[in-house]
Amino acid sequence: MGTAIAVATAGVLPVFLAGAVGVQLRADLHFGTQGLGLITAVFFGTASLTSAINGRLAERIGAVPAMRVGAILAATSLGTVAIAARSLSSLLAALVIGGLANALVQPATNLFLAQRVPTTRLGLAFGVKQSAIPAATLLGGLAVPAFALTVGWRWAFAVGAVGAVLVAVLIPKGPRRSGRPRSRGRGDDDVGLRPLLLLGIGAGLGAGAAGTLGAFLVSSAVSAGFAEGAAGLLASLCSGVGLVTRLVSGARADRRGGRHLSTVAVMMATGSLGYLAIATDIPAVMAPGAVVAFALGWGWPGLFNLAVVKNNAGSPGAATGITQTGTYLGAVVGPLLFGVAVDAGSYSLAWLGAGVMSLAAAWAVQAGRRALLVDRAGRSSR
């Protein structure tokens, strides 16, 4: 589980570190708020185009080799930003590499856990692994006072690159869980494509809303009156709460044993209240709203992936590669629309849109769950 969170954190660090130091990036590289949304869109857009392919690649070459390659690509992305980013276009080129890394890291770590962790602890394992995103956001928030406001934002990316290289070197091979064969493709007990597509849509809508938190919370807080350092610390606090939420929800899932997708839908719907609180643009309301948005509106990925893996035991990497495509597409569209809404209206308007998107995500996940149950009933009657 420690290996999985380290590799997954390296995979998402480029984009969330860029979001955390966005104020300094925009000032030094001379681009606006819409450009910050474009950075996130390019990263996740690249990931969405390659996720399904990389999921099959991870199944073919094995989880550990895929994780090593992904971590090296992440280090390359971070190092390129630190050394060569001199304009928005060069920054975007480095984020393309980061998107490729993340698209390989995510299904590879899902496969790694499915092959090595007992089913009775798989919920906690996915909670740990999905803590990579709040962990990356936490590191990004800490990078503001530690690097961006002292020695410069480039040093944050340089340190991140070194860390990603160390992660790649230290990944242990480890034995697969006994009795667990290597994945060889979709099996008869795996669900059909339609439920996966519906679940992918729900995850995409949820990620479209949640992706704005890592990219815009710091900038939005500064615009509302927070000091830059305080805004970075707020992002770190929220990320810490989100991290704990993912761990606790994963552990509870192991004890509950089912209805994971229903829980995901409830979390998404409740998290929408957090986005609405951020939209008030009142610091005393924004802070607790951000905590709710991070904890619930962005605390569901571990449960979501757990449900997909348990319903696709024969090919967990390939199945999550499909649903991650929806997640990445949402992470592209959400920040882009958010940036456009900010430039055309205000941060308040943009956060309202994120809240609506989170509610729509809850509905789509429930629709996907119903389709999954129908698919299962149809297969059992054959």
C-alpha cells in the first residue's frame, strides 16, 4: 500500500504542484487564469487519450514494470518544468509527459493492489492508494511557503523530480497474493461495457468538479482575501482531511462489504454543498466549505475503484483503464470550463457550476450501479 501511494502521488504531482504555485507561475510565465485551466486540461486530456491503452499495457507487461516506467515519466515531467519551462507552451509540453505518466501509473497501481492485497483489506488498500491526490495537493500547498515564496517555484518541481526518481528505484517486486493468477483479459464474470461507460461518465462529472479544487482553490482564496501563504496552508489542511477521509471510507468499505457505489453517490451529492460554500467568496464560509468539498466531493475515488475492481476480477487494470478515461475527460473539461467562467464572470459563478456538476455525478453513478445490477442479473440467468 505504501508503494502504491508513493507511485500514484508521483503520477499526479506535476499537475497539482502547478495548481498550488499557480499564482507564481502566472506571474513569471505571463498567462491568465484560463491558462491555469489549460494546464490541467492538457495533463488530464493526455491521460484520457491513453488511459485505456495503458490499462491493457499494464496487464501485459505487469504492474511493477509499468509503475517504474510511470514514475520515471513523472520525474521527467517535473524536471522539465524545473529546468526548461520558460513560457506557457513549454510548460504544457512538460505536462503532456506528466499526463502519459499518470495514465500508466493509475491502472498499474490498481493491478498491483488487486494482485497483492487480500480481498478483506482491499477497501483500505484503495483508500490508501487514492490518497495520492490529496497527498499531492498537500505537498503542493506546502510548496507555496516552503519554495514558491522563498527560493522560487522551480525548486519545488526539482525536489519533486528527485522524489519521483527515488520512488521508481525503490519499488519492490514483492510476491503476488497466493492463488491470484496473472490477469489475462476480460473474463465471463466481468461486467459488460455499458455499466463501465455509465460509471465512467459519473466519475468524469465528479472529477470535473473536484479537479477544480487542486487547480483553483489557492488562486480563488487569494482573490477572496486570503494571504498567499494562508491560501497554500488551507489547501494543505483540506488535502489532509481528504486523505483521512479516503482512508476511513476504505476501511469502512471492508467491514461493510457492499453498496460502495451508493456510498460514492451520497458523498458526491453531499460534497456539492462544499462547492456552494466556496462560491460565497466569504473567507469564514469558504474555509469549512473547502474542507467539505475535499472530504466528500473528492473523497470517493477509492470506493469507486474498489467497486470497479471487485466487479472485474479478471481484468482490473483494463476495467479501471476504461473508467479512468471518463475521470480524465472530466478533469479536462471541468477546469477548462471553470477557467472560462472565472474570466467571463467570477470565481463564485465557477464554483456554483462545480456544485451542479457534483450533483449530476451522483445521479450518473447511481444510473451506472443500476445498469451493473441489471447486467449481473442477466448473466446469472444464462
